[in-house]
Amino acid sequence: MNATAVADFFQFFRSYVSNPWQVSAIAPSGQSLARLMTQEIVPGTGPVIELGPGTGIFTRALLRRGVPERDLLLVEYGSDFVRLLQERFPRARVLWMDARQLSQYEPFMAPASAVVSGLPLLSMSPRKVIAILSGVFRHMQGGGTLYQFTYGPRCPVPRPILDRLGLKASLVGRTALNIPPASVYRIRRRPKLRVGRDDEVQSPEVTF
């Protein structure tokens, strides 16, 4: 483990001790999870928003994928992490704010092609999850995708919330190499099916 990784571990641990409900993990995510989270993102299709980037493990994976740093919008609530992100990614736009406030603002940049989320949705109330997802899709292209990881056994967004917001979720994959093991889900808007000349209905929810 190099010096940066050690420093990141202790930064994460301190943040976890001070606010475990906000951070949800005692250590940053691993490289295997970072690759899984970013493997479907295509550079050049639009900006990418990252929610809860922490020390920037997913941010670095996005840069390795070829996403220009200037196309990154990093939304972080922890003030210590914000300063760290500003130092490490000076050409990215770093916002110090709660992700649930996204729906209250006009787009900060061109509509995003993807959103990568490290937020602990399982520890949040349904109202907060709805606010976050509403904001995410307000700032994303029509065909954009939210990538969300979880340590739980199923999608961290319950089906009633997906149904309410017209979204669908499907499993990208799992990694046992992360500590703890994690799964990644893609969440998208449901396509609309034509049933008549003037009528549209949303397609049924896919299983996951």
C-alpha cells in the first residue's frame, strides 16, 4: 500500500468515526470496484457527475477511462474531502453540497452522459433517495445512466421508488475482491412504448 493509499485510508476512517451515517464505510473502495463502476462509461459522450467521490478512487478510474478532467463534476458533502478533491483534480468542478439539493438547481454544465454514485443509499430515508434520484436525472441526458454500488444483496433503490420515478435497474456485476464485496447497478429511465397515435406508456420494470 503506497503513501497516498495509507493517507486515504486514515482520512476515510476519521470521516467514518465522525459521521458513520454519511460515510458508511471505514475505507475507500478498491480498484476492482472502481473498474466495475466505470467500465461502461464512454469518454466524449458528455460530462460525468460523481456523487460522494470521497478521496477520488472512482474519479481516477474515470480519468483512466479517458474522461477529461474538465468534464467531471464532483459533488461532495464532506468538507475535508472537498479540499482534497480540489487539490487532486484542479481542472474538475468540485461542489460542496448535499446531493439531494441537485434538483433545486439549474444544470451546472451540459447534461451529463453518466452519473457515478458512491453514496450510501441504504442508510438514507426514502424521501432523501427520491430527492437525490430526481436531481440526478434532472441533470442527465435522456439516455444517461446512473451507476450505483451497494454492499447489500440487491439494488439499493427499492422498487416502489423506481416505479414512482419511472426508472429501471439492472445488475452490472459483482466483485468479491472489494472489502467488503460489492455489487454495481445501472439505473436508467424506462423507455416509453407507443400504444397509439397519441398515447405512450412506460415499459414494465425489468427484474434485477
